[in-house]
Amino acid sequence: MMGQGSDNERKIILGRISGAHGVKGWLKVVSHTEPREAITDYRPWLLGADEKPYQPLEGARHGKTVIARLENVDDREKAESLAGQDIAVDRCQLPDPGERQFYWADLIGLEVLLEDGESLGTIDAMMATGANDVMVVAGLRQRLIPFIQDQTVLEIDLDSRKITVRWDRDF
């Protein structure tokens, strides 16, 4: 499914450190994994622009967030120094999403084509709306296109980095 070798070398953001929790180095984490607390199963976490590796030691769901403890982060000051950093992992750590399922990170950057081959631009971001996911397509103008397979999304070709959609070019 992953036709490009570089895909396996990419970093995928799984969450963000939002602050410190308590005085013993615990972190508040906004997790994009399902379930939320599964973020601590991925090792190492790569933090900051230099992607410094940190090993999660433990974690737990805490309301709408997760709290986690990292190796060598044992006081509030160290925990606070990590606030605001994205939590990335190597793409190869993620399981195969399964047939007709995709990680958003694999869709970002795909060229979006109409059925007649006209390009609308590229997927700049994905959004969850509750009813369905939505592609944010950046081209001559921004478009929001529902990600509904077999309705608006007709074909996804990760190897050629293209997605074909049924959509009104004027909408």
C-alpha cells in the first residue's frame, strides 16, 4: 500500500504536549490516537524541531486529555519545558490502516482531480466534522470537499499521489 520508500521514513504527529501535570514531571497530552491513551504505546516520542527521542514510561486517560510520564522528565520544570511540542513518531510504527482506510497524514499533499482530469489543487489538511471527514483542498481557491468514499471520493492512488473526486468545479 505504501509505494514510496520515503513514506516509511516520515514522521507522523500523534499529539501535542499541552503542559505540566503536578510536580513530579507528568505531562498533559492532547492525543490524536484512538483510544487517546494509546499514544503512550508508541516509542520513542520525537519532540521538538530536533526530534529528540523520549521514552514514555506510563500514561492514563485524564478527562479529555492524557497524562504521561517520560523517562528523564522527573520534575515540573522539565515537564513545562516540553509544553507546546508536537509528539511525532516514525511512520513505520503505525499499523497498516486496512483496506479502504487511510491515515490523514497519507492523504495530505495528494493532488485532487475531477473525473475529467482537471486539478483542483492538493489536500492541505483534513478535518473531522462528526458526520464525515472533510478534505481542505488548496488550489486557485480553497475548497472543502467531504471525504466520502464511492460518493465524492472515487479513487485514491497513493503511489501516484492523486485522488479523483466527483465534485462541482464551481463549488
